[in-house]
Amino acid sequence: MALPITNGTLFMPSVLTFIGIPGLESVQCWIGIPLCAMYIIALIGNSLLLIIINSEPSLHEPMYIFLAMLGATDISLSTSIVPKMLGIFWFHLPEIYFDACLFQMWLIHTFQGIESGVVLAMALDRYVAICYPLRHAIVFTQQLVTYIVVGVTLRPAILVIPCLLLIKCRLKLYRTKLISHTYCEHMALVKLATEDVYINKFYGILGAFIVGGLDFISITLSYIQIFITVFHLPLKEARHKAFNTCIPHICVFFQFYLLAFFSFFSHRLGSYISSYVHITLSSLYLLVPPFLNPFIYGVKTKHIRDKVVKMFCSKDKT
């Protein structure tokens, strides 16, 4: 139980309470309906991607292994936020233990970092495949893919841990136990503290740059080089085919980073943005990519589209 100090200040509250979406409390039960539908579709779509890639030996290539990892990350990311969010909206269960909040924060930011790393791995895979097609099989060996998968997973998992320790060990006094959010986000929790949070903010920005910032720069440079190479291809058909293989990755790249940058900067420019707009879009930021990714890859990737059609056609015949 939280120990009061003075002027309503709390000493390390053991339980925190989510407000949800400030200003929209009366309609949160209705907002939960489309969010739940998106979550269910994300689970079904990404699970279908995993089943198809796992069951089809011809899809055991680096690009599809990264896609399977993206699907698994999307399932994990949405599952780490939606059940509790629906508990707030529908079942009036806004409370969460402080340590459980830190754990949810670690899960969310870790899966965000993994998703960013997977998008980078996909961009590098396309870069080698298009710019150096004869060397692709030599460069992207099974061993390298394994190293990439492990590195992409460990990088954010380790980088997020100091955020938790800085909160747990440094911040003891809190002005309130109410979190104006639908999930445990780093800055949303740090802003509750009454003490100096400069180090927490600095490390948060540093961690975001090491993961998201460097990934964004690397992906952008990769696609610039890809476009230069594609536009120099002599045959129009070859240019179209090469560009077509990049479209799904570009769509995922834009929708992931546009929402990510908005969420990141809105926490630091919050006074210029209505809180309900910020919280709603921050929540959608974690749900839109898992929801859209299966559609993007299912529609634009021929091999996956063919396998889906074959799967459902064979069921209809039986």
C-alpha cells in the first residue's frame, strides 16, 4: 500500500490506476469494440502467416523467416496491451501492481524494438537481393539469419532494463498513482514522479535513438540505394518486379515509423496536443501494425497469397 508523505505525495505506490483515454471515459466501452476486433483479426492473420511459412518448405528463406518473426512479434506486442486495455474499458479493472506495470513496460518496449529490428533486417535482405543478387545466398546464410534473429531480440530486451531500474531505484516520490494512459509507457510513468527525472528522460531518448533512430536511418539509406539500383535496371519488367518485392516492406516501414515518431514526440510536446488525441493514437500505434501487416504481406506477396488461396480452395473441395 502507498505511504502518503506530504501534500498528497505518495512514496512508491504499490498499485497504479489507469485513467484510460482522458476526456473519453464515457465512450471507452464503445472504443473497445473496434480495438478488440482489430486484435482478433491481428491474432488470426499473423497466426495464419506463421502456419503458412512453417508448413511450406519453399518459404524457409530469409525474407519469410523475418516475416514469421514479425508475425510472432505482432502477436506478442498486441497481447501485451489489449487484454488489460479491454479490462479498463469494459470490466472496470483499471488497477495494476507497480511491478506488473514495469513488466508490461518492458514487454511493450522490447517488442517495439524487436519489430523495428525485423523491419531493418527485411530492408537489408531486400538491399542485398536487389543490389547484389548473385551474392544474396552467400551473404544471408542460415547462420547469419540466426545471428540477426538473436541480436534483434536481445538488443531491445537488454536496453530497456536500465529504464526499469532507473524508475525502480531512483524515483521514490510520486504526485499521483493515476496514469493518463491505457498501458504502461515509459514517459507516462516517469511523469508521475516529483523528483528530478532528467536521467530517466535522457536514457529514454538515448535508447529510442539506439534502436528506432539508427534503424530508421539504416532502412532509409537501404531503400535509397535500392531505388537507385532499380531505376538503373535496363528492362522495364525487371524494374517492376524488383520494385514490387519492396512495396510490402515500404508500407510496413512507413506505417510503423510514422506512428512511432508521433507517439515519441507527443510525449515531449504534450502541451500542444490534446491528451485524448495523443493517448488514442498511441494506443493505435501498437495495434495498427499487427492488424495491417498480415493484409499487406498477404495481398502483395505472391507466394503467400498463392498459399492462402490454395489452403482455402482445398478446404472448399473437401
